[in-house]
Amino acid sequence: MWQMTQPDRPGEHKAGIQAGAGRERWLPGLRAYLIAFAMALLLPALGIGGAVAWQAIQAYRGAFEGRLQDTARALALALDREIGAYEATLAGLAAAPELDEGAGEAALARFRARAHAIAAAMDSWVVVQGPGPDYAMLLHTLAPAAQPLGSGLRLPEPDAPVPRVFRTGRPAVGSLARGLRSGRQVAFVFAPVTRQGRVIRAIGMALDPARIARLLERHNLPPTAFAVVTDQHDMVVARSRNHARYVGRAAPGWYAAGKVGRTSGFLTGQALEGQPVVLGFATLAAAPGWSIAVSEAAAAYEASWRRPMQALAVGAALALLLGLALALWLGGRLLRPVRALTADAATVTRPGATPPLRAVPMAVAEFETLRRHLGAADATLRLQAAEARAGEARLRTAQAVGQLGVFEYDVARDRFWRSEEQQRLHGLDAGAPQPDLAGYLAQVHPQDRPGFARKIEAAFLGREGVSTVHHVFRFHRFDTGAERWLAVDAEVTERDRATGRALRVNGTTRDITEHQRAVLALAASEERLRLAIEGTGMGSWDLDIASGRLIFSRHVFLMLGRTPPPGGETTLEAWRTHVHPEDLPVLRGAWRQAEQEGSLYHATYRIRRANDGMERWMESYGRFIHAAGATGPRFVGVMFDVTARRQTEERQGLLMREVDHRAKNVLAVVLSVVRLSRNDDPRAFAEAVEGRVAALARTHELLAREKWSGATLRALAEEELAAYRGAAAGRERILLDGPPLRLEASAVQPLSMALHELATNAARHGSLSRPEGQVVLRWRQHEDGRLRLCWSERGGPAIPGPPTRQGFGSRLLRTAITGQLDGTAELDWDEGGLRCTIAVPGTLVSLAAEEQAASPDAAPAPGEMPPAAPALQGVRVLVVEDEALIAEDTAQILAALGCTVLGPAATPEAALGLLGREARPDVALLDVNLAGRSSFSVAEKLASQGVPVVFMSGYSDLGDWRGKAAAVLCKPVTPAEIASALHRTVGRMLA
């Protein structure tokens, strides 16, 4: 089968070197190839048959394992149902009223009798335990009624089910333990006894392992199989076979370790009896930590797949022996004509020789054809040799002109032949020794070397039919070490026929340094552009008008809710499916205008995302360009998501309209108050208007704090009556009594104005005009849903009867209650004091949790000036207010109080300038909003100098400054409120 070949003789191969030349080699013969051919035919068939058999074996094993696991899961479900029945029974018992807190002994005795009857039907007993820490035993149906009970089951504390029931409020299953009274090993199922959302007791029922064993035995398992149940401590709870022998014993360690972290599976190991077993297990949902396993003898498991494997081995051996015998017989038949052809082929290599023709024809048609053509081979070879010499001359000329380096590599000898241009490209001297492949690769850039080496190895070994190498890499010249970019294209031109390894490689080398630098610069520029575009949240597009080829950047696909495809290519029609149908005409119009006029394309439109269906607003900019050499115009541009901006604009517009609406309403109400508060006395007129406007402002501040969702009735009363509350003559002047109720926003302002008018009347003419007077405000929500408020005065001057004329306060009270709220207002002018009863519909009222926020500081009553001590004479007050009229009014109020006014300043810069020029003020009055800018910077400067700050603002939320300010006055502000705030502030400073 193996023959020895003679070494090649000089002149037999003009340009090739055969591996192993110069020495004798043993090569495989035809018989060896026939044997290999037979093996090649047989081995795949045997392999496929083996794979099919192996799949069948695996199927047998999988079916066996699946049957064990399915049986374990079925038994787990059955046991879950059994435990669920216990939990349902316990839940029914837990609902018994005899277990309520405070139930007497008689009730517990009745419950004991019923529980005993129910448990006995299930071959069990019932226990009831109290809460921790001792979890006292309150009832045990096995113990006599008069016998004292212990503290519970003897279970380790971490695993005790009773504490778990009290802790979680859910049923719990304990581990196997020996009962204190029964003396039997049982597991208890406990359930909570819950009252008003609180676990007050735990009720449990014993789960007998023998009952579980009978459940397992009812499933007809094979004689070699058995089922076993373990608890969370891996103790045997029940077995379908030999239950009494193994109950309470620890399960094997390999089983406990194998099921950790798994809900089901397949394991192998040694059973407690000592024999090898395989098992499928499943955990119990109703009893965490419990599991059930179905075991089968390991011998039965192995027998299910061993027989098919033995049959496969015998059949494969017979097929191989038969194939080898046929190959040897055919080899002998074919060797005789092959030897004759070999002798004829040897003469072809000698110039001028004529191949002898065999007198006897060959028995094989192919060999006969080969013999006839050998005669023409010699002439053909000589002609090809002459043409090769001419081609080599032309190639050398082309290399010199095109600066293309050519090389040839002898793989066996690891030697290069390089053309002159090849040597120049690499910095090699013509007379110097040529480096081998390792020396050549050492000059390749380290980052490019591994990839180049892999390509060379793949081509040399012929992996996956690869015979060519194309690689672009960085190379350090041999002479100067300068880095150049080279492109190599090589091809394996000769291979060893026996091994398929490369013997000769021919190729070319080009210097592409300048081209590569331009490519890298362009790529870097494009990457910078991409990062700049995507960094601003934009995406880009490029549309070839002629071909319809549309390229989107990655960010565009993400904005459209699509996964970016390779290359980012899509179609115009696919893009249009995302656009809102109403906006397609807008896009077409902008497209036509930009195309016809050559102007900038701009459009704002809606799209619908593909992944979530969300509608988004997009804005696009683009332009038509005509690139030189292109087949047609291109349409390029960018787009970005402007949904947030559109939503912000819409919210701002809505907010502006709402602010305008509410401001107009407030101004209209204030105008009505001024018109209706007519009075011949200017001072009384001013006090009435100030009081009513202040009441309106307090209402708005309260609604603003509650985000215009309404307010509680108590908060409204405390806010409106704060100026009159406090103690006098040893008792509270105003008493509030009523449940926590919440008013709708539409009812807050009318009720606030009504309470203000009642309080103002009481302060001028009623019970609040005397120190001993008192007002009681009570409210209730009656069964019909209507809210009733009762205002009662006592301790005031005697009332002779109803007034002779109806003033503005009475009209406002009736109009606000009856007109706005569709309610009623009744005034009873009793001699002991006024009594007012107000009723409003229940639709304006709802139950609410009582607010616990502290009441604001009591403000002085409208028109009331606080005491003059400590005197404000000479106190330097800085005024910062941007509204000119308010600033002038505030300055006049301060001057009337004897203060020295600094300012007023209308901007933060003006205020800071005053602080730099003038002496340090004693107090500062600051408006928060100065023409859209905050005055907090001025407040910070004043605080650093130790100057107390009083804020006057329409803002209800000042953040941290509400706690740091000396006082906060809500606009509009009366002179009395300013004076009171200054008195308190200066008083604290002097103290």
C-alpha cells in the first residue's frame, strides 16, 4: 500500500520545489486510497447511524428521566392539594367568633368541641396558640379541657411556623417534629386568626406522615420505584415503601445538595438502603422547603439504553471489515494498468521522447485515454515553457512602470524571491540576505500582525477552500523603520497533493500609505460628524433620488422605534408609513418648495413609533445637493424629536390662559368689593375694603397651597379667623368644633367671605367687641348630606333686634351662600348674641383627614393697629418692590409708623447697590418676584449681615425661606399687618 519515491532530478521542475525533494519518501499507494475511500463511504453512514442511535438512546434516557420528574410533579400537586385542604379547614375554623379577642371560656369550649370533631374526621387534632414572645398554648383538642397547656411545639425558633404566621399573616407548614401530647412524629399546618387586619392567634392542625404515605401508595409506582417526601430540614416525612422504617431519618446528603436552588430536576446517588438509584424531584408550593422525589433503581435506568448501544457497535465492526476486504480486492485489480501508465509517463519528461503505445489496450477507459494523450503532452509542455519566458519579461516591465512588487515564497524551505520593486517597498538591499517569513512578520505592526498571520495560516492549510490572501496592514521598513501602509494580494499556486498544504505562494505588494491616510481622515471626520449630530439628539438621512435608496443614521431608527438594520438602509415608502396622514401634505409641500427653489427644507410633523405606537413631534431640515460625478441629485438633512418642546409650549399657553382667566376673575371680585363697600367715612371704607380684599387673598393663598383642589373646613376657619383667635378673660375667644371635612374649590371663596363678614361684624358690634365675648363655630354633615354651620355669639353687648337696614355684609353673606353655593343662610338676632346658620349642598363636601399643620401667626384685624411698644421710631427699613404703586404705598405706611425708609428698590441690583452705599438697615421688606427675577440673592446678602427679612409676596410657597424669614406677609397687605410684623421682628431683635 505504501511505495518509496525517488528524489526529483535537476531540470524536472523549472520553478518549483517539492516538499521532501533530495531524499526518498514513503507515499500511500492506490490500495491505501481505496481503503480510505471505503472508509470515507462507510464512516459517514456509520456516523449518521451512530448519531441516530445515540439520539434514540438519549430519547430513552430523556423519557425515563422525564417520567420520573413528571411523576414527582404530579405527586407534588397532589400533596399541595392535601395541604391546601388543611389550610382551607383551618381558615374556616379561624373565622369562628369563639376565637375573637375577649371570648370567654364557654365560647372556647364550644369551639374546642367543634374543632375536635372536624380534626377527628381527618385523623388529626387542632391546637390554638397565642402571640409571642411565649406563644402560649390556648387550646389542644387532645388534652382534657381542664388540663394546663404548655407553650407550644418543640421546634427550633428560626423554623417555627407559629412565629412565621404572626410575622407574615399567612399560613405556614412546619417541619417534622414529635408532638408533646401525642408522642407522634407529625408536621403542623398553621393559619392566622385575623381580626381587624391583625393576627391575634395561630390555629394549627397536625399533618400525619402516615396519611401522606397512604397518599403516595395510591399512585401505582413500578415495583423497583418508590416515592419519598422530605421537609425543609431534609428529614424523611413519608415514603411509599418502608414508611415506618425511614420516617424521621435524614435524607442522603447528595439529595439535599442537589436540589438547592431548584424547583425540580433529576439526580443520581445511593438510597438509604444502600443501592444506587436515579430520581426525579419537585418542590411543594404549599410548603416551602418541602420536596418529593420518585426514585428508580439505577440498573433499570441503565438497561433502557445499553442494549441499543451494543447492537450499534457490533454492526459497525462488521461493516468496516467488509469494506476493507472489498478495497483490498479492487486495489489489486487497478494496480496493474497504473504501473504501466507510470512507465509511459516517465518518458514524457524527457525532451524529444515519444511515449510508447501499449500493444494491449487498457482495461479501464480512463487509463486508455490517458495513455493516448501522453504523446501530445511533451509538445504542449515545450510550447508552454517558451510562452512562460516571454510572459516573465513582460511582467518585469509592468512592475517597474506600476511600482508593483512581486514575490514568490517557497513554503517548504521558508525562502522568498522578491522583485526589485518588492525589495524597494520594504527597504531591502538587493545584495543582502532575504528575511524569512518570521522576520517579515516581525516588521508588521503588532496590532495588524495576528490577523495577517491567521489569513496566511488559513491559506497555507487550505481551510474551507481558502487559497488567497488579501490584507491591508502597517509595515515598518527594514532600513529606516518608517511606518507604511501596504496591501498584499497572494495566492497559493502549488499544494502537496497528499496533505493539501501549500508548497508555493505567489503574490504582489502595493504601497497605499497616502490612500489609507486619506481614508482614515475621512472616516474620522465622518465619525466626528456622527457624534456631533447624535450628541445633540439629531439623526441624519441621505436619499438618492434616482435609485430611491434611503440611508438613515442609527438615531433616526431609534426615534422611529425600529431596530437599525445593517447599513441603515430603508425606503421612502417605509418612512412614510410612520408619518401622520394629516402631515403628509405638509412634507410634500416643503419638499417641492426646497426642490424647485433650491432653498432650505424645513418641516414640523408627527410620526408614530413602531415599537410602542406613541405619537411624537419631529422637525427636519434638509437640502437638495448635486454632487460631481453622481448619477443624480441627493436629498440630505437632519431631524430631531421636538415633542418635549411642543408639550412645553402647549402647557405654557394653557398656563398663561389660566393665569389670565383667574387674574381677571380676582380683579372682578375686588372691583365688586370696592363698589359695594360704599361708606361715608373714608377710614371705615378703607378698613372694609382692606379687610375684604385680605380675606380674598387668604382664600387664594389657601387654595394655592392645596394646588386649587379645595381645602379642609377647619383650615379655612383657622385661616380666616386667625386675627381674632387667642385667649381673653381666661378662655378662648373663638371655638371651632366639627369633624374633618373637605370643601370643593368652588366653595372655599364664598365660605371664606361669609366667615370674614361674620367675624368683622362680631368685632365691631358683637361678642368680639368685648374681652369676655366668645364665638362658637360648629359644623356637621347631616344624614341628607348637607353641610350645616352654626355661628353663635355670646358675652357681647345686648342686641335690641334685627338691624333697620341691610348692609353690604348681610347682602354678601346671602349672595355668597344662596347665589354661589345654592345654600341657605339664616340670621337670628337673639338678645344674647347673633346666631347664623348656613347650609350648603353635600356635593361640595367630602370626608378628609384632619390637617395637623400649625396655624399661621395671628394677623391683626383689618384696620387694627398693634401696640406702639416697642416704638418703631427711627427704625431703618429697606423696601424692595418692583410695582411702583405698591412700593409708594408701603413707603407711606412705614413713614406713618415713624420708620426711616431705604429705597424703594425695584431690582436686585438696585437693592444690593443701596446696601453698598447706605448704612446697614434694621429690617428689610422684600417682594419675592421682581419682574420675573427672584429677590433671594438680596435676602442671602441681608442674612449674612444679620438683617431680618420680612417677605411680602403673592407666592404661597417660598421653599426654605419660609422657615428662615422673620415673617411672611401675603399680598395684598394692610398697614396693620405691616406694623404687626415689624413690631414682632423688632421686639425679637431687642429681646
